[in-house]
Amino acid sequence: MPRRYDPERRQRIIEAAIRVVGEKGLAGLSHRSVAAAADVPLGSTTYHFKTLDELMVAALRQASEGFAKVIASRGGLEDARTDLATELAAWMGEWLAGDRTGVELEYELYLAALRRPALRPVAAEWADDVARRLAHRTDPVTARALVALMDGICLQVLLTGAEYDEAYAREMLRRVAGGG
Amino acid sequence: MPRRYDPERRQRIIEAAIRVVGEKGLAGLSHRSVAAAADVPLGSTTYHFKTLDELMVAALRQASEGFAKVIASRGGLEDARTDLATELAAWMGEWLAGDRTGVELEYELYLAALRRPALRPVAAEWADDVARRLAHRTDPVTARALVALMDGICLQVLLTGAEYDEAYAREMLRRVAGGG
DNA sequence: AGCCGTTGTGTACGACCGTACACAACGTTG
DNA sequence: CAACGTTGTGTACGGTCGTACACAACGGCT
């Protein structure tokens, strides 16, 4: 088979990696599984990403950007007339409703930084980015705490299989946000 | 080699599994690696734990119990004269200081429930257990939120490599706990 | 044209994995 | 003692993995 030049090969591999993690989990991520999902030969994935860590960094960064786009397009965060806690609680509800593949995918990549130092700068960037968006409506320190609380609440739902209680989330977010 | 009867074989395998996860991460856990760490033949680990999930459940449960013992022995949580937020923030500081192998180990097993439904009941049990301990000092709903916030703060420190800011943690815990 | 670095491909090697399964050693029961 | 279920052991099979490496196709340069 003749080799076809593909300037977006790298990008397609990253997208395939995200698909693989979403479907089979991070444990199912390998050069081979990604190659199959992207419909490229094995040598291609190892060429563009020497290690799996590199691939995960690219995938996490991409997922992070997609996530940022979603919450940006949603608006409401900028609107000072809406209550911040209510807004955040409602948004978590939407995020956790229905198909959780996307949520699990993003948390799995994010949490992978626990054991993979290579991912930490990207994870830090993500957390900072979200906090910066909230900082328009409150102070930076409170913003960081809101992110922490949202992470904690989401994880409790995802890890324990509990139902998401929006009223509860709203109340606790309001306590942290104060008058904001 | 003659086979030696070992009534605590199962327990030794669990302890070896915890050691392996602590040293090599959850990804390094296998029937073989555990067998080597416990100094038992391969067939022994597969006999006592048909699947790795079973082994993880046992390890998480054990780690959870050890954790419970530590915070119980620390006391202070029962003492109504101390400020709850101050107490919790100080305790997180101790936990995160120094060698983080134990912290990482416990969070890694806990977070593994995200993709492994078999672990969820154990994770839920753990979260409930911690919340119940706090419930002596505040209401159950607030207790759950305090656990969520602590998880979120811990994860931000562990995932992003940031420094732990005890004053910040104390302030935010106080906001959630209210007068408690 | 010829040369060369980059990008892409195919294949093979050694390591590790879960699983299965036959067999050995034991405790219990009759 | 004999029979039997439980517990422990050794080995081997098929599969997947990361990695390496020789080679092919291309673009830019002289």
C-alpha cells in the first residue's frame, strides 16, 4: 500500500485516543488500540508519540480545551444578574445527566495526574482555567474553592453511584461563595 | 518444594497488593506482581482472588479500615471545644506532609471506582464512614459537603503539584461548616 | 538532477499478562 | 483406614504490550 501523506495524522491520533479512553478506559489505552481506532498502522502512533504519557498529555489538553469551549458557549457565567451558586449547581446537573461517558473520560484523564507527573502541568492549567472563568464573579481564592467543592461533589456522585442532589449542591456552593 | 499450610495466606496477599499499589501504582497491580511481593506462587493469588477486581475490593476495604483507625486514634474530632474547620485543615496538613505514598495509594484505590463498578459500594462505604464521624460535630448534610470539599482540596494539591495552603483550607471549611 | 532530513510503514522480539488445568498436600468426616 | 472437599502448586497457552529497526515515500535544497 502506498503511503499517503496526512498532515493531520497527529490530530487524528489524539482524537482516536480520546475515543479509546471514553470507551475502554485509561487502562485500555495502548499504542495499538489507538492505532486501530485511528485506522493508522502501529508505527504511526509510536512515531508521533514516543511514550503513552505524551499521548495522554495531548489528549488531556484537547479534552480540556473542548470542555472550556462548552462552558464558554453556555454563557450565564458572565451574567451578573444570575446567582452564581444556582448557575453552577444547574450546570453540574446538566453535565452529570444522561450519558456520562464524557464526564468519566475527562475525570479519568484529569485524575491520572495523580500518578503521572507529566500530566500535572496540564491538570494545573485546566484547574486554573476554570477558576479564572469564575473569578469574574468572585475573588480568585473563592473561585478555587468553588472548583474544589464542585470536583468533590462530582466525584462523590461518580464514585459512589449516588444521585446528584442539585439543591444540596446549590446550598453548599452558596456557603462558599458567600454573597457572591 | 513441600507446600506449607498458611491460614493467613489471603491476608498476606492483600497486604502485598497494597504494597504493590503504593510502590508501582494501580497499573502495576497484577496477579504476578502481587504473588512476587507476597512471596507466594502465582497459582495462590489466582486461587484466592479470581479477578483483579476482587483483589482491589479487598485492598480498598483494608486501606479504608486502616485510614479509619488513624483518624479515630487522632481524637480531637470528638472534642467540641476545638474548632471543626481548624481541626480538619490541620489534619489535612499532616496527612499531606512528608511521604505521600499512603495518600496516593488511598486516593488511587478510591478513584479507581470511577471505572470499576465493583469498587463503588466500598468507596461509598468509606465516604459514609468519614461523614458519619463528622456528623457528631455538625449535621449529616454539612458533613458530606465537608468531605467533598476536603477531597477537592486534596486532589488539587495532589494533581497540580500545588502547595497545601492550610489557612485557605481552614477558611473555606469554615464557610461550609458555618457556626459549627 | 542528486542529496538529505522528515514522515510514514511493516515486522519481529522479548516481556508480561490472565487464565486454565492437572496434580499434590492437607483437614474432615465416616 | 478410606473417601472427599478444600487449599495450595507448577506449568503451559494464547494474547497483548512497548520497543526497536530497517526500509519506503515524500518535500526542500542545491
